[in-house]
Amino acid sequence: MSVSMQDRILVPLAAPLAVLALCFALGACNEATQEIRNRIGERLQERLTPDDAQGPSGAPLPPELVANKLILYVDCVNTSRVPLYAGFRQVSAAELAGKKARPEDIDPVLDESLESCAKAQREGPLLQPPLPALEAAATTYLARARELAAAVAAVRASLAEKPGESDPAATDPKTRFAAAFTRWDESRQALDEEIDARQAEVDAAVLAEVERRGGKGLEWHVRDLMRAARPYVRCLGDHDEITAKICAGYYTPFDQAYQAFMAVHAADPEAGKVFWMPQFVARLEKYHRDADALRAALHDNKAESGDIGTVAREYNDLIRDFSALNFTAAKSP
């Protein structure tokens, strides 16, 4: 990156960076951190997009841009999948319970569970490069997710009704739910396919480019770590606390990449210069501990309801901290 581009990016960020530094110094950054981090990311994207867009020569976009855009959609799927699958399992259990089922047996799918998908719909099309098929699949997915969330709420409400209170002309909530789940699951598979079609190619391209620029150093290992972490959480999202022990095989590659990254991080004297690295490492260590504890609990059949959702949310937080990393400052004199 040229000096002029550095100035163009970093100077407008001086104010939020100063606020962030003061926030940490005062120990009062819990509420402000995410908002400031979002502002930094938005301004970086605003300034990178015009210069990094594909030019008349047809030169390909830097793979990092594609990877950064994919983060939005991966976050959407990871955040929404667990509560929606939980709703499916709880509604199915309520059907088996018959008259014994109670409204409290079914957890509502909260709007906040779908906020990351709404963010992807808002911000994804603004980021380079244009990926119309992915963006369209994400829009459909969000609509189907909202439909399924409403169907879960309808089943839950029906369990609270007394005999004779339901509208005989209305669609049976269970029929509505079954149709909504089918449509959501089809949209989930379509979005997964769009993400997967690009993710493997982008992962390889980004790692190759980072290695070309600086070898298998800190940046290469952090990106390889995030690549290795993804399959475990993806598997967890498709299971519950009873069946998810099948995901143990996906944990091992993540653990190996984690150990390799931590070793390189400890040995790199420039690691502290990377913007947001301390926060990322702290989040990573917590996620690794909790993911390992979940793996052990699943193996011993001791995992409790909600454990998978907790680890999935921590992984999504890790993704956000990863996206805030900026290695440019560490390379500056």
C-alpha cells in the first residue's frame, strides 16, 4: 500500500482510534468498542473500494476483499442457524408431547438472532466485489428465516390457546411451521453453496498472497487459524447437544492451527503493533477454552442445552475481532 493510500485511510481514522485508545485507558469500553470498530471498518472499506475495484485492465480484485465480504454472510449463517434449528427441534418435541406441551417448551427466535443477516443484506451489496448470486441467496435466506421465526412463534402461541379460541379459518400453525421450515432449509442450503463455492478458493488465494508477501508469519497463521476454525462451528450448527459429538473430528485441525498461531505470536516481537491483536488474542483464548470444554462435554454426554449456542456466539465474536485486525501499522517504520 502506498504512503498516499495509507494517509488517505489512516488520517480520517485518527479520531475514532484516539477515542478507542482513551476507552481502553479508562476501562470503559464495553459499550463503545463495537460501535467504534464498526466505524473503523466502514471507513476502511469506503476508502479501499474505489482504488481496489477491478479496473479497465481486468486485473482481479485482491482476494482479501472477497474474504472480508464473505465474513458478513458467514456471520449471518452462524448466528441464525443455531436458534432456528433449536426452534425446529423444540416444535418437533412439542408435537410428540401432544397435550402435555407448554408454550415455555419452545424458545422464541429473537430478532437479534437475525440482525447479522439484516446487516449482510444492508452492507453486503456496498462492498467490493459485486457477488449478485451470493447477495440474492442471502436476501432470500433472511426472508425465509423471518418466516420460520414467525412460524415458531405461532406454534408457541397456539399452545397457550384454550379450546375454541383458535380461528378455524386460519392455517394450522404446525402446517405453517412445516412449510416454513422446508423453505428455510432450502434457502440455507442455497446460501451455504454460494458461500462454499467462494470460500475454499478465497482461502487458498489469500493464504498464497500473504505467504508471497511475507512468508508464513503472523498474518498467515491468523488467517489459517480462522480457516481451520470454520468447519467445527459449521458442524455444531447442524446438530444439538446430543448428536454434536460427531463434530469432534473438526475440532482437531482447529486446535493444531491454534497452537501454531500462538507459538508464532509469542515469538513475533512485532505482534503488539498489529491493530486489535491483543483483543483478538484474548477472544481467541476464551473461544478455544470454551470450544474445547464443549468438545469434552459432548464426548462425555454432559453437554447442556444452550452450550452449542454459546460457543457459536463466541465464534461470531471472534470473527468480528478478526475482521478488525490491521497488519499495516505493524509494517510501518
